Amino acid sequence: MRGYLNEQILIYQIKRGNTDSFAPLYDYYVQKIYRFIYLKVPSAHDAEDLTAETFLKTWQYIKDARVIGNLQAVIYKIARNVVVDFYRKRGTVVAESLEDNDIVVADRVDLTLEEKMTLKTDMVVVEKALRELKDTYREIITLFYLNDLTLKEIAKIVDRSPGAVRVMLHRGIKALKGKLKQK
């Protein structure tokens, strides 16, 4: 589905009242947005709720906006704002929940039980280390490595230059390595 022209056609159809045209956009972005939000909030349940809210606001934005040049950047910006609103309303940070790692590891049929346990342990350690990073580092690492976005795409989402994003990614990786050495 990904492609500027395909997205623009779907956006046009949504604006014309074809509600079914939103499904391909949702299907393409939902896992990426969920992953992006999940590393920013305390629990999987919060991530699910905020992902749903992100897509509701995306739907409203598409219906209201005149021109959308880069839908991906719009969705990620909406997701960032939804997370900021979440913390503003809440006022505090709650201990994180790592229960989704069980599901991810259990789905790997190519691994032995020992390999699954090692992978689960590694995932928990990396996730905890990521959560300890500055939000900007965590966000850029997530967008680059987990969501496979380019530096240019990330720059549009975070309103920085590609060069600044590259530097932040480098510093974030260095900080992550430092956190992992401590564990």
C-alpha cells in the first residue's frame, strides 16, 4: 500500500465520504504507531488506547485538512501529541509493564525453549534500557530501528534537520550502549 500516490488517492476518497478507504491506511500504520507509543507509556493497555485515539484524530484530521503532503509525518506527530496529552492529564509516570514480550517470544516457532527464554530476557533488558533514555533519544531510536524510517522522514516528524536527527541517533545509541553495559 505504501506510496505517496496511493496514500493521496485514499485520502481523497476519505474526504469524498468513502469510509472504507481508511482501512488500508490503518492496516499499514497501526503496528508502527503502536510500537512507537508503547515505548513511551507505562503499559500495553495505555498504548492500545492511545493508538486508537491517534487513529481517531488522524481520521478527523484527514476529513478536516485541505492538503496532506506527508501522511506518515502527520500520523506520527498526532501520536506524539496524544502521548504528551496523556502525560499532561495523568501528571505522573507509572511503572512500566512488559507483558507483551511473552506474546512476541511465544510466536517464534523457529526457536528452542532455551533460545526463547534468552530472547525474552534480552528483550526485557533492552526495553528497560530504552525506557531509561531521554525521550528524544528513545523516540529517534524507535523510529529508525523499529519502524524503519529514514533520517529524512524522522526529521519531518520531530521538526529537526536530518543532520540533527543523525547526531541524536548517534548519541542515543551511545547512551543505550551505556545503559546496557550497566545491566
